[in-house]
Amino acid sequence: MTTTADDVWQLLAELAIAQKETERIIKETSQETDRRFQETDRRFQETDRRFQETDRRFQEMTQETNRQIKQVNKQIGQLGNRLGEFVESQLRPSAVKLFSQRGIDVHELHSDISVQRGDGGLEIDLLVVNDTEVVLVEVKSKLTEKDIDQHLQRLDKFKRFMPRYSNMTTYGAMGAMVVSNEVANYAYQKGLFVITQNGDNMVIINDEKFKPKVW
């Protein structure tokens, strides 16, 4: 078959048309790709904005929650202090009588003692005294083993911070409104008197076999 000049021109024309069509498709594809990229970027920015907004709200909620927790803890602390003051007000009038019944014939009562020296300090809720004996009483609303351990430390340094009592027999006692059997037994084993409320009265719950530790 013989190829004529007309055939060549026709092929060139078809090639040009095909090239234009290819360019059109490439252009449209590029535009669609760019449009989709822009849409993806817009959605990403929107997602990031929403994430930042969520994070901001979360931070605000966290700060508000922390503020409320601090407020509740403060209120609980204030309530605990008020309960402790109530227990102390109940214990103070009967302390001398309670220890006298246990053979410690005290006749003086001092409350809210604070001592500060160069190497530290000491605070005592109640100090019950006679001429030869002294009882350090720590008062709590609810007694814990930690409270007992801290009072034992207080007793260990008592005579160093208050040397005028250095020649006196020293005992320790815990007074509380709420005392579990486990904690009461812990204090008992450590040689401390435990005082709590029984009806309208404050009582020492240690049995008659109890031998208090002497400091």
C-alpha cells in the first residue's frame, strides 16, 4: 500500500489532536490533584484547629478540676482541724482525771504548746503534768499509724527541746474521735495511751494490762 502526502498530513493532524487531548487530560488531572491536595490541606488545618481547640478545652477543664480538688482538700483540711479542735475541747476537761485513774496523778494541763530552737521546733496539743511525770497528748479527728509514728518522733526529741522536763518520767498518748481497732493496737504496741469518745465521755481504751512506754 502506497503512503501519499495526504496520508502523512492526516496522521500529523491526528497526532496533534491526540497530543492536545493528552495535554488536556494531564492539565485536568493536575488541576484535580491540586484541588484534592488543597482540600486535604484544608481538612488537615481544620482538624488541627479542632485538635487545638479540644486541647485548649481539656487544659481549661484540667485546671478547673485541679482548682476544685485543691478547694475540696482545703475544706477537708479545715474540717479536720475543726474536728481536731472539737476532740481537744472534749478531752481537755477530762485529761487530768483520766490519767489519775491510771496512777499518773497529774494536776496541770497546758495546751497548744509551740517550741522553736535553732535546730528545729516542737508542737504539742496537750501537756499533762505533775511534779515528776508528764504526758504528751496528740489530738486528731481520725487516728492513723502515720500520726502515731510522728508522735513517737515528737516524744523522742521532747526533752531536748524542753530540757526543764529532762528529769521527769514522760509518757505518750493519742486522742481521737475515730480510732480503728488496727490503729489502736498499733498504738498499744508502741506503748501509747489511746483516748477516744465513748458516748458522751472520753475514755482511755487501753486495758489494765497495758504498760506505757517511758521516755
